[in-house]
Amino acid sequence: MEVLRKKIQELTNVGIPNFFKDNSLRFFNLYSQPDNDVVVPTNISSIYNGGIYFMYYQDESNWMKYSMVLCADIRDQRLMFGVNLNFLPLEIRLELFDELVISLEDNNKQSHNLNPFNFVTFESVYKKLIRLGFEYALVEYDISRISRIFNIKYEELPYWLYSQFPKNIYDPIKLYSIWEAKMANRPERHKEMITTLVSDFYNVTDELIDNSTALKGHFKRLKRNYDKFGDKFD
């Protein structure tokens, strides 16, 4: 607890804006020319719970298209549920990960045994996010639409958390306005989320959309993306 917070406090002596800018540029370059000590191109079959990733994803939204993700669950080798950091203000990112991090050292291998996050599951992450009011940041990814994915080394977490893909301009005011709007239908959204079947996320029907309330817009977006990009599992 607070391992990450203390580390970031040490690193941000230069000021958060400069720290954020330098990290964003550095990781943007690493996604083009990966360095296996920092950013590792990864096979989709190697994704695991608790892994932190950057991915290029086929979606109409840039916030999904260029995703910084904490993997929370893999279902049927078809869906990945992950926390999309694009939806989280910096202080919420820190709050979430600081509760999960055990150690930032000696985690170079992609192995569950060396995973520094404590019991990362869909349920555990969802509970932490709902307490913070940002449970909508836990989103689903159709694995067949992941174009490229990079594993981020855990030692880089303090830097990576304070970065952003350039096409997704970081705007905390906008993020908190979304949070405020989402709070209005939070009980309904929570109820629909916990009662929705996993299969519904990759088989969105018109009936499902019609019967939804808080998740109606979400399911409409899923269907538009399915119609545009398809699904290799058909």
C-alpha cells in the first residue's frame, strides 16, 4: 500500500505537467520502436489478469482505439475485460493502482507468479472502481479486434500511469463531467451490469438494446463496431 504513491511523489519533483508530457512522448515513441526492457510486443494468447497493456484496437472511439489497459478478466478467449485508463483522471488512476500494487521491482517476466497486483479479477476491480464512482472504466474488448498489443513492464508503472497517447488529449475537466453525468444513472447501470450475461457483449441484438436503459448507448456502440469491423469468431 502506497508503494506507488511514494514513488510518484519522488518522480514528480519536476512538476506533474512536465513529467506527464515527457512520459507521453517517451511511450508514444516506444509503441513505434519497442524496447523489451520497457514495452514488449505481445501475442494476444499471452494476455493475463493483472497485466498492464497498451493496445491498438478496432473501434470508432479513439479512447478505445488507443487503449491503456489493466486486464481484469479473459472470457472464452473471445473477450477481455479491462480498466481503460483513458476514462480515469490521474489521481483516480493512482488511487486504483496504489491499492493493487505490492511491489514495483523484480517483475520482469510475464508470469502470474511475479504479478505484483493482488488478486486482480473482474469482481475485485469492479468493486474498487464502483467505490470511486468510475466503474464504467471497466470495459470489454473483442479479442479478435485487437490489432497490436504491448505489455508494459511493471517497473514502468509510475511513468506509464502519468502518460497519454497523443491522439487522446488528457482533459480532466471533461473526465469529471463524464463522471458527473454517469452518476445520475449509476444504480440502473450497476444493476444492468451485474445481470448482463457475458455472451451479450459479443452478441448484441436489437432486443437487448431495446430492453436496456442505462447501458443502451453502450450496447448501441458495441453493435455499430460489430457491424463495421466484424468478428472473426463468426
